[in-house]
Amino acid sequence: MGLPEEMTASLEEGLDALVGLYRGFHAAPELSMQEHGTAAAIAEHLQSYGLETQTVGGTGVVAVIENGDGPVVAFRADTDGLPIEEATGLEYASTASGTLSDGTTTPVMHGCGHDTHITAGLEIARLLTLHREAWAGTVVMLFQPGEETAAGAAAMVADGLWDRVPRPEAVYGQHVWPSVAGTVALPVGTALAMADSLRVTVHGRQAHGSQPENAIDALVLAAYMVTRLQSVVSREIAGTDMAVVTVGTFHAGTKENIIPAKAVFELNIRTFEPDVRDRVLDAISRIIRGEAMAAGAPDPDIEEMYRFPHCFNDEEEAQTVLTALQEELGADRAVQKEPATGSEDFGTFADSLGVPGVFWFFGGFKTQTVENGVPGGNHSPYFAPDDVPTALSTGVRAGLTALFTRVGK
Ligand code: ZN
Ligand code: ZN
């Protein structure tokens, strides 16, 4: 088995150009659901391979590659950047900026490596059109915006995606991560955590700093909430279950001699199992409302910011893909992986059709640990693969290998 030689030869031949394409995307990241330039560039490349493109879900781009009778499968690549100021020092580092939903301007960076996903996805499409003799069926290429805010996959599905393209019988996708380039890692079963983000607005009563008897101190009350929320995982969740509760922002007050009437904090919750998720969310709500009641404060507002669904790798499908990846890349270069605590909205595509999905990780770096003590994981201002050719060629081979488990000849 393995990919046909002509296909890997074309990949090798085009690799320098592919690295150039990657650098272009790296230098021009855009924020979630604002990927207008990125979408235009993706569509232009797909069209240059002779494909028709559709705009789906705002800045999503879809191309259907038809190649005779056979199964229909889909491959997804996400396209958005992050509000991060790039600190890699690379000659093709981003100097782009964007506007957040609150109107503030921010530097933007491909800090999660979605530029590698776009580039690999385009090359997969190019090689599929170039080597039609190697496969039969239909491949739906999904270039999805807004992964970082969990908005994009849902927006594409809501925009009638599955009425506009043939419905796949399986969906595949991948993510670059800080591991050795040339390797892939694939979870069987749960792949990634569910994530819930909440914004809590605590209401009190403002008074002079010298007159606590006239106040309900929203700052102290919110601090109690944050402290007590630390006990959800340690005291309410079984040691064998995974849950993370992080309070990532906290804002209250304007001046040291004013007791503030309002405090706002935001939390992020990660879980692997739906029943654990329910339990954690119930506990959070109970603690926040209970603390407010104890302080004599009005009921706080708890608002859902966004929510990432379960990302589950169908076990049979994942095993089939893993075996094929081991044949293509070598058994030591394609390994099974434990679930990761990161989150993705990739699962939305397969879930919305009730078909299997498989999601894996591919390495981007010369060594496993990033050198010089620089924190270089995804979402770091230093995150950029330092072995781009190997990372891209592995991503392309992995994607084609997964697709060929169903459409390969
Ligand atoms: Zn990310
Ligand atoms: Zn990502």
C-alpha cells in the first residue's frame, strides 16, 4: 500500500513552491470569521487547479473534486489566525493587524499553525486533480474559517453546506503541533476535549471606600467565587475523570477608594465526557449563584461565550487510518495518542451528518522540545514550525492517505 509514487514525486517536485505558498499565508493572517483575503487566495489557488469554488458560511471556501463513481469523503482545513503579536523573528513573520469584536485593534498571527493546514489542504487538492488515475469517487475540500472561536464549522453547516455539496461518508482533518516533523499522532476514541467559555458579571452596590456598610462589594464577592471555583475539579470530580476549570480574566473597580458595583471574569472549562461536562457546569453555576446569595447580591449573569463540541475519533475508522498512516510513513512515525485537552470544532462536520470523523496531529519541528527555553507551543507568539518542508509534506501525505482509505485505488 502507500501513496502512488507519481503522487509523492509530484509532491517532492512542488515542495519549494509549497513552502513559498506557506510563507505567504503565514505573513498574512486574519482573525476568526474575517478571513476575506485568505479565502480569496484559497479560492484562487483551487480555481487554478481547474476546480469550482463556493463560499459557504461567510469566509469558508469549499471545492468538490469529482472523479467518477466511488465513495464521497471530506477533508477539512481551518484558516484563521489569532490576536497575538508574532515574536518569532522570522523574515516572513506577520505584521498584520485586525479588529476584535469590541472594536480594539490587535496584531494578528498564525499562532496555531492553521497556515500549514491551508497550505497542505491546497496541495492535497492539487495532487488529487493532477493524479486522477490514483483514485475514484468524490472529495469535498472544506476550508473552514473561525476555528478559534468555534464559530466557523457551525456557520458552514448553518449556511446549507450539506445541501450544496455531496454528503461525505467520512470526514478527515489534522492539526500541526510541537512535535517532530515527519511524525503523526492519532487518538482512537476521544480526540480532544470539549470546551466551554463563560463570562460572569457580578453585580453589587457601589459606595465610598470608607463606607462598606453602604456597599455590596462586587470585587470581594467575585474573588470568593474565583477561589471557590478552584474546588470544582478537586472536590466534585472523580480522580479518574478529566476536567480543567480556568479563570482567565478578572476585571473590577476604577479607583482604590471606591467599592465597585461590578466585577466581570471569564472562565474556560475542558472536559472529555458529556456527563462530566454537565456536572462541572452545574457546579460552577451553583457556586456563582450561591456566593452571590451569601453576599446579599443580585443574581449574577452567566453568559456562554462559545462552546467547542466533542471531538471523537470513530474507533474503527481511526484504527483504519492509523494503520494506513503507519504503512505510508513508517510504524514509528505514526503512533496512537492519548486524548488532548485542546479543543476543536472539527467534530461539527461529522456530527451534523452522523458519519465518522478522524482527526490527527502532525509534527512541525526539528526536535520535540523547542530550543532555547522559548515557550513554543500552539498559541505562543513564538509558534512557527522550523521544519516547514517536512511538516507540509507529511501533512499532505497524511491527508491523502486518510482519504485513500476510502477513495484510493
Ligand atoms: Zn488554536
Ligand atoms: Zn488550531
